[in-house]
Amino acid sequence: AEYDVIIVNGVVVTDTELGEYDVAIKGEKIIKVVPRGQLKDASATRTIDAEGGYVMPGGVDAHVHLQEPPLFGMGSTADTYETGSRSAVCGGTTTMVTFAPQKKSEDTLLDTLKATHEKAKDNCYIDYSFHLLVGNPSERALSEFKTLRDEGISSLKIYMTYEALQLNDSQILDVLLEARRNQITTMVHAENGQVIDWMTAQLEKRKLFAPKYHGTSHPPMAEIEATYRAISLSEFIDSPILIVHVSTPAAAKHIKEAQDRGIPIYAETCPQYLFLTKKDLDQPGFEGAKCVCSPPPRESEADCDVIWDGIANGTFTILSSDHCPFRFDDNVTGKKTCITDEYPQGHFKYIPNGIAGIETRLSLALGADRLDVKKFVEVTSANPAKLYGLWPKKGALIEGESDADINIWYPPGKMQDFALTNDLLHHDVDYTAFEGRTMKQWPRYTLLRGKVVWDKDGKGLLGEKGYGRFVKRGPSMLAGPRYAGEWEIPL
Ligand code: URP
Ligand code: ZN
Ligand code: ZN
Ligand code: ZN
């Protein structure tokens, strides 16, 4: 046959276009995107009728934690490369960028990269790359940035909080300068760690340990201050940053103001800040622990509305999951890892921070019906690919250039709404923070490099462990330093 797969009768949506097009695939690549009907005489091994549903580039999730050691509270992350990527593909995500975490006690980043490759190799259902998480910006680590670029790594994450990871301002300046010299994008977790520690001590004095006090201990001010500081440091060095998992309207405002001044500041938000609030943390017993993440879900739906608006107005460049799950009950001890001899009722400060979300990110966001569909593709697929140097191989449907990574969604009326339950998901976690939500959308078919890897009405998961490949990345395709080359450091 002329083609391996053709997709007909779909409404093709990318970040820039929406229209009635048919798509032809040969091998792993998109070969043709042509007006509807033009492929009617073409021969293909398989024809998929989209029946009027959206046909979009596969999801790119640029914020995923898999197989990480205890860094964010007690306990290791629950999903492995195998189970996390399996969950991803069943929700329409075909590329993920996970973290390769360097500990403070380690001197080099290259060993971290090697160890993370070992974890992922032959285990992934989807394509993947890594952000280096810099816990110790030693002379040696900084000198390795160039090698990282040669290895296809063009982004780093740093933390302004968490004892195990927190950098001080001079360390942040070191990273930003070396990142700029090597065309690396720095992701920043912007919360003031000392404020959080001080608040935690205040709560402990009053013997307030319930899960809801996780929220109290991470006040909006800690995020707002750190966000403004990160922007200031980035502007000073002229080194682009992405502020990860933004939750607070006032932090979003600082970001927007910087963007409006033409500074290369990018921002990310996550479904938890669109769908969860303080109420979800304040539940009977230990239930609230299921929604503990940092930053925490904020005050009210009015905050969520502002975050939705920030996606629409461009403040948020990308929408990622921050998939960072922990088991509610440890599968060895059957107990919560954050219950200790000292705190038999549990203590919020020991609840590991993070929730699962790699499988539900796309369906929750599209099903909410609050975003223009091109904007949806932009923030969940095209922009993460552009920002992290994967475009147009990923995040696009460009003839001859893009991998045939595609989601085909249900046309109106074809899918019954359903209530989300954890047993429907494919991760290795014993709960979801989104339990009970009405799902109005789910990918019907997902293709990865030309192969159908998900067929919801058929066998479900069709992809295979080990099919996913490491993808080397280039520099960001979004606007970079403004004065690069004109000066070294501001003196
Ligand atoms: O609560 C969160 N966000 N856990 C994951 C770690 C991080 O800071 O991204
Ligand atoms: Zn973070
Ligand atoms: Zn915390
Ligand atoms: Zn994270």
C-alpha cells in the first residue's frame, strides 16, 4: 500500500490551525495533511475514520517525576519508568520529559544522567527525555553543562525550597549564567523555603499536624516572593527561565508584567491549580493527604479562574501534569509513610509532596471546555515541544517532519460521560486526587510514531514497553536572551 495509516474525516487541530483535513502516515512519520476527501483513492494498510472528532498532535508532558528517591517528604515516588509511561500513553501523552535528580551529596551531573538512562532504557511505552535536576551546582557540575547539551539535554530544574535541594541566590546566579552560555532553559521551583520552614515551626508549636496545614505552611506569599526573586535573578543574568507549577494569581501577575516588558520568562501551570482548592486538603481523617502537593491547592475557585485566564492570555506557556505520585498506603508496610512513632496521627510535614496526573492531564483540560482548542494544543503539546527543543518532531503535524504521534478524540455525542475512578487508571498508585470527577473527554485512539498504542473501545492499551525512545533535544525555540553575546556578566 501507498501509506501505512490514513486518518480520514477528522478535524485537525494544531497550535496554529483548525480544519477538515485527512492525514497520511508512512513508517513513523506524517507524510500528508490534505483537505478532507483528497485521500479517498489512496491505498493504506489501515484507515481510521475519525468521524468528525479532533485529530491533534500527541500530548507532550514536560513535568514528570518517575523512580525518584525521597526528596519531597518521606517515601520514594510510586511510578517507575514502566508504570508512569504506561499511564501516560493511556491518556494520550506520547512524549514525556522526566527529571534526572542530582543529590546535594553528589558532585557530578553526568553520573546522574547515566543512572537515569539506565532506569528508562527498554522500560518506556512513550518517547522521553530528561531535565537535569541540579541539587549541587559544584564547579564540576557547572563545567558539565556543555556535555549535557552534546547529550541532547537542554533544560535544568532548580529549587528555592526543600532541604534536600534548595539553592541559595548565589548558587542560582551560577546556574543561570552557565545555562545562558550553553543555551539551556532553567526551570525554577519558586517557593521561599525559609518561609515554609518558619510556618511549619509555628504550626508545630500549636500542635497543628493535620493534612490541611500543609496548605497553611505554604502561604501564597512564599510563592509570590520567590517568583519575583527568580524573575529578578533571571533578568539580571539575561538567562531565560520557566517558573514551574504556578498556583497563585499574584505570582502570575509578576510573570505577566515581566513578559510584557519583553523578558524571556516562561511559566507552567498544572491541572491541580485548575481543579483543586483548599477544600480538597481539608477532609476528614487523613483523606486530605491525597491532595498534598507544592505549591498547595489555593483558597477558592476564584483562584482557579485566574489560572484558567492565565492560560488563555498567554501568561502560561505550558500545562504539565507534575506527575509525582506517592502511595497512600505503602505496599510493603500497608501504612502511610508519614505516620511515625513520634507522630502516630501523622504530620503534614512528612506527607510526600505530589500527586498523580500524567493520564488525566489532557482529558481534564479538554473536557472542561474552557479553552480554545488551538490554545489547548499549544499549551499541552506544541509549546512544551518548542520550549524544550523537541519541535517539530513532536508537538506538530508537519508533513515529512513530524513523528506520527496523534490523538484522535471522540466526536460530540460518541462518548458517554463517566466518573473517574482510580481503577480506570494505569499507574501504580492507590488513589487519584481527581476521584469522582466527571470525564467528558478521553482519547479514542493514540498513535506513537505511526503505531496505534491506545484504542479505548478496542483492547485499550496496545503499546509496548520498550517501544518508547530517548529523544535528543536542541535548544529552546522560544525567545531567548535579549543581549546574548554583547556582554558576559553585568559589572
Ligand atoms: O508537590 C510537588 N510539586 N511535588 C513534586 C516535586 C516538585 O517540586 O515538582
Ligand atoms: Zn517543583
Ligand atoms: Zn513542603
Ligand atoms: Zn514536580
